[in-house]
Amino acid sequence: MINDVINYGIRILIILLGLLFVSGYFMPEDSDSTMMRVFGAIFVLFGFYRLALYRANKKRYNTRKDEN
């Protein structure tokens, strides 16, 4: 149970960090705004990918455990 909370929490934090980069809220003054927005989009996509992958693997693990 606590493992699920930690995993979901970290993945959601990655998505939120990406959204902060995309929105321009978390951007150093001397940085390229376009590059930071691209990094933010990559963070958001990576977070959603990891979230979907974790859910799929967890479902697969639970299905195998129930079969045995």
C-alpha cells in the first residue's frame, strides 16, 4: 500500500514539475524559454508514460498472482 502511494506520488510530482516548466512559472531568468517549455512537455509526457506503465505492470502482476 505505501509502495503504491510513493510510486504514484513521485510520478504525479514529475507531471506537476513539467507543468510548471510549461507554464513558465519555474524558469530561471537567464534561460531559454522555448527550451524550458520543451523540457516541461517532455517531463509531462514522461510522467504520464511512467504512470501508465506502472498501472499496467501492477495489473499484470495482480493477475498472475490471482492465477496461482
